[in-house]
Amino acid sequence: MTERHSLYRLATICLAAFVSQISSVSEAQLIRAPLTDGFARTSSIDVSVDEMLGFRKVRKPEEAILGPGYPALQMLEIQYKPVRMVRMPVTDPKTGKVSRELVWYMVYRTIPRDYTELAGDGQAELLVKLSDPEHDPANSTDPKQVQPLMLPRFILRVDDKGSEKEHLDELNLQIQQMVFEREFGRRGADLRLHNSVDGIQSYPDPVRTLGPDADAKPLDKATYGVAIWRNIDPKTDYFTVFMSGLSNAYRISTDAAGARVVEEKVVKQQFARPGDEFLQDEKEFRIEEKPEWLYRAKNVQLDVPQVDTILRNAQKSAETAEQ
């Protein structure tokens, strides 16, 4: 057994022991920024040490691949107001005709967070273990050409039996401006409300809550936006909003047929609206349960050469076995 192999085994044992000590804390302890200005819920952030390790960890063929891992992993906390509705004049861009439509929307703000702070007082030790060079992937990957991007998208899924349908949030600058005036008025003089297109940007530096560099006002780094939906069935009683593009975390697994399944990490929030289609009132919107981070399948084709060798760190596993 070589000296490098011995050091690698020792580092692996130490990290495994450390992970077992803090993983339950990291998975349960959440980071929350204060709720103000009518924002009713916060997703906080939720990440396990296993997700932090990403493809630094050797994964067996039957295990799901988690990526990208530390330090490339990015996460945003999202805070939002309940879904609201308003009847407003909307101009058809093709005909120029103006008609009054019932529009559903949800105002939100995102806050970049440092997920390693989930370890609390153990953050320093966690960072040392995560950055241990003995755990650097042995498999070479292409150099990073660009920074990962925030790609906010909001899917409203109607959950009523027999009426299940998904609605992707829309881009409409006219509605966006009316929502801005309704929600913020003069208070929004220095505030910009993004949609899902101009909300695409590089992840900003995270808010710090620990140590001497802690941010006194974490909400100063928040980005504000609005998700807009039209033509929602007025009979809808129950629906779910999936908020994606808030993290670059992914999971790759294989289904029973042997096909690759690519999932992104999203926030799920359920709503109820126990009203009727005749006397519609936004006060009927009710937030159900707590927001939940989960993996949701994307409709994409994965075509990455040697995906198992690279992302499972299989080469390192083989080299270790040979030694």
C-alpha cells in the first residue's frame, strides 16, 4: 500500500466520520433571512453534506449522481408573497386590441446564501474537509468557461382531479409594470422588478451571517421579481408552484428501463383557493404546508461522453483499488 493510498484512506475515514457528525444538523438546520414588506414565506436553503461533496465523492453504479458539489454549488433562498389576482387591461401585441383579463401573479425576492453556514459552529471544520486536496476529483473535466446562471422559472400546476395542467410563467411587460405599481408604488423608487428573462444573471456573492464579514442587512442583496400566469381555470381549488433556477444542483439517476433521468433542485409550494369561479377574490388564496426543496425531472436528453467515469469519480475508485 503506497503512502498516498494510506493518506487517502485516512482522509476518507476522517471525512466520513465528520459527515456522520454534522449531516443530520446540515439537513435539518436551515438559514432564514427575515420576512418583511408582506413577504409571507421563505424557502430558506436545504442541502446535505452528500450534495456538497458532489462528484468529489466516488459513487457506485447503482447510486444517483449528485452535482456539482462544493465549491461550484450555488443556492438562493426565495421569499414570496401569496399568489394574487387582479383584473387589468391587457393589450394584444398582434392586434393592438385591449381587453380586461384576470391575471394571477406571485411577487418574490431571492437572496444568495452560503450553504456551508448550515454547519453553524462547525463551518470552519466543514470547509477544511470539503476542500481537502485528497478529495479532489482525479478525473479531468473541461475548464469552466462561464459562471453558472440564475434561471428563474415558475410553473403553476393545477392539482384539481381531472383538471391537471401546468402553466409556465409568462413575460408581459405591461402586466409587470401594473403589478409593480400595485405592490410597491412609491416605495419602489429604487427597486427593479425582474421577470424570468431579465432575471437571468450570474449568481451574486452570497450573504454572510457568520464571522467578522457577516452582512448586517442581508436583504440588501435581494433581487426582486414577479411570476405571471394567464388563462388559469377559474374553477381551480388546489395548485402547486414549482420554483426552479434557484440552484445549480442536479441529480442524475437511471430508471427501470435503463434511461437516464436528469433532475434539478427546485422549491415546491402548495396553495389552496376554496372559492368559486363567479365571485373571485385574491383573499381566498391560502398557502398550504411549508415550502419544500426537492428534485424534479427535466425534459432533457443527457449526452455526455464518459458521464459515469467523470461524474461518479470512477477513475479514482479504480486507481484506489489497484493500489
